Amino acid sequence: MRVSKRASAVAAIAAVALVAAGCGGGDDSEENSGNADKTANGAITIDGTQPANPLLPSNTSETGGGDVLDWLWTGLINYPPGGGDPVNAVAESIDSTDAQTYTIKIKKGIKFHDGTEVQAKNFVDAWNFTANSANGQQQASFFSDIEGYADVHAEDPDGEEGPQKAPAPKAQTMSGLAVVDPYTFTVKLAAANSIFPVKLGYSAYYPMPDSFFAASNKDEWGKKPIGNGAVKFVSWTDNVEIKLTRFDDYTLDDKVKIKDVTVKLYQEDTAAYADLLANNLDFQQQVPSSSLAGEKWKADLGNRAMTVDIPVQQLIAFPIYDKRYQNKDLRRAVSLAINREEIASKIFFNTRKPSTSWAAPGTPGATGFDCTTCKYDPEGAKAALQAAGGFQGEMVLYYNADASHKDWMEAAAASIASTLGIQVRAEGMPTFAVFRQNIDGQKMTGPYRAGWQADYPNGENWLGPLYVTGGGSNDGKYSNPQVDALYQEGSRLADEKAAEAKFAEAIKIVDAEVPSIPVVSVTQQSGVSNRVTGVKTNWVGSIDLSTVELV
């Protein structure tokens, strides 16, 4: 699987400097086959899902909103599609002599969509806001490496649902962040961390304009967000569409040629596919699983079909806050009872591969992430269920019904039921937004679909956010002090190989306790209309708007 590899410069204690070129999805050497005038004044429609929350980088941890954020904002670095070292975007340079204190210089003249200039303080203020526990932002844990994080992020003593309130943070800003001048800031980490620079292209690290901090209602601001990317926000009609338009004052290399973009928020992927076939939709990121049989989608689309390698796994997660799923033997039994090979072949027609690791295939720094519970082992599953004392009642597996998950979740439920001899069924929730609201509110009453798309190209990303206590996407509330300690040890090592070894140790514990179930790794099947040309995707499979032209 082609994924971005870790920048070799990050491993060195000397200077950490990312490639200085900008990152665009197109290839300037290719012949331009589009209609420039038509493109410059034209519009496209692409598919999407209703974001679970207002469009705030600090509080968005799902792809429905995350894709839109990545179009509206540009970060310090970008990850090239198809692999390769991260490249500087807003950053002019990211340097360190010890992998603990980093000096970040940003390019001059980059503007937010309200015309104000992006400066160092816009990064520092945004990071401090996200990290501060008083603001309740989902992405706070991404700043836990920075010195002073513990002072701004007070942990709730009995969890979010307990009666005790979290204490007020000791400080409002992290001591490890400092603005040097309008275009320079420094980041001091609590300890050396060789991986930190690779993270900086993720949306949690985006800059925020002064208007955000002045807004009394941050959620309302997030309904009309102001980013610094190649397109700017126009409007958002819930469950219908999000409209974007080209930002003509954008100065980086990945400029958008098309004028207007409509993100149509579908409730069913089959409806999106029908629009794609009729050329009423210009890009569908993943065609329905029902169109994969016999490669029907290729016959339907012809040269409009695209196959894309992406760093994604489909998983089933457990709500460990539910007492019924706190027994690791039960969780192990469920995992061993799923016939992944059958799901990959019969449901996905071999366009997916059975998971064998806790990270997507080819992920840099994920050596030793083997998933021993990913094999189909009926006898082992029955023995684990017996060790757990059985399971009473009906087990319901939940998924969002507005994407292609029904067939494979029902197949997983059937496999568990037939193998373990218990009552299991799959049930869809109407939209991804409703689904995520139940997950975020810790209201799930059974295992649920929990696909993971990498935030940055490193094995650490498949551990920290998902399985460390308080991790930004640790939705099931799994917690193990040994995992936390090993993660912290690895995160504070300047040598990347030593860090990877610690992460692998932590994953072995995760593997034994099965807080979630990797099911299949994903290859994406996309499609375009006959109205567009040159379309490419970014490193996680979303459309790269800078490549789109009209014919």
C-alpha cells in the first residue's frame, strides 16, 4: 500500500528541515487537457457526509468534517499523495538541534479568508486554545507532547460521566510555546520527540484567525468558518450541502483552478452513485460495495473509474464504558469469531484485504504491530467466550447507514453469531452525524464501526489517539497504565527506532486486550464524471481540488 514515508530528516538530531517546495496534487509536466476559461468560471459537485460538529480544527475528529477542514485550511506541512517526504506548506522551515526544541518559521503574505495575515501567534493561540481543558476540545491530546500541557489540561478525576467536575487548569497557555516575531515561534517539548514534526500537517495544528478568538460562541463561528486554504466557505445547509468557492488571494502552490465547489451531503451512497453515473456528481470518493461484484463499477464507469491506495482500516470498536464489554476474553472471542477472509472476498470482492496488523499496511514505524486476534479461529473464539463466562442477551453491532457498511457489518454479525452461538445482529443509524453524536456522548450500547484514517504517516498515529488514556479518538474509553507508560516513553525518545520499539511493546498489550477489532484494510474505488479531467486524490483518498479541471 502506498503511504507517505517518514521524513528521513526527522530521525536526525541535527537539523530537522522539511522539503521546501509546496505540495500540489498535479504534475506540471503533464499536458493540460482541460478548458482553462471554462474551469476558471466553472463549478463541480462532490460527495460528502454531514459533519458531526461545527467546522473547527480543534474539535473535529471524523472524516465528514475533516475533509472539509482540509479544503478550507492549509497547515505547516503537507503529505504528498502516493508517498514521499512531507513538504513545507505554510512553514518556511522547521528546525531543531536536539529534537526537543523546534523553531518554526512561516512564510510571509499568507492570508486567512477574511484578509488578515497568517502569523505565528495564530498557530500559538490556536494550539493553546485546543489544549486547554476548559474549552473541551476533542483534539486536545495532540498537544500532550508540549511542555506545560499538564498545566492547561486538567483531567476529570472520575471521567466525563462522573459527578465530580474537572478542576480548573493551572495555566491558560503552555510554557513550551513562544512567539519570537510575527513569523517565528518556538515549540519546546516535555522531552525529545523524533516524530513531532511529522504530525504538523494534521488539522489539529491548523492556525486560527483573530476573529475566532474574539467570537463569544465558537460553535456558531464554526458554522461559518474562516480558514487559510485554497477554497473558502460560502454556506452550509445541514444534511443537504456545503458550498465552497476559490480563494483568489491564496499564494501557495496548490491553488484551485475551479471556481465553485458543492459538497453534497448524501444519506445513501447508492444515491450518490446514481448521480455519478448520470454525470450529476463529479467525484464520489468510494463507490457502493454493491457495485464491486464482478467489477461492475469499472464496467459502469470505464475510464472514469479510479483505484486509490489509502492508509485506512475498517474496525469494530467496543464501548468499554459498558460493563458488558469490559471483559477482555469476551472481546477476544468476538474478534476471533469474525471471518475476515470471507468478508474481504464475498462482500468486498477482494478490493479489501483482511487485517493482520493494528496499522494499515505499509505504515512507517509500525513494525511489530501484528494483530494475533485478527485470525478466524472458531475453537479459540469459543474457548475465549467460555473463559469470559458467556454473553447474555443480544449483541447489536452499530454502523452509519449513509455509507457502504451495511453488508460487511451484517456479515460480521452473522459470523459472530454462528461461531459463538449467541444472538447478534447489525443495526444502522441514519447518518454519520447521528452516529458520531452517540459515540461522542458515550451512548453506544454495543460494538460499532470505527474505521480509522491516518492523520499523519507514522505508526504512532495508530496507537496514541486510539488506545492511550484520553486519546482524541479513544471513543470506547479503553485505558491501561502500561500502554500509557510505554507510549510516553516512546514519545520522549529522540531516536526513532527506539521510539518505534516502545510503541510496538504497547501494541502487544493492546493486542492482548482487544479494545477494538481490525477487520479489513482498504483500497479505495472512486469515480469521476465526464465533465472533469486531471482529477487526483490526496494521500488519504479525498479529492485534491487543485488538480480538477473542466473539459
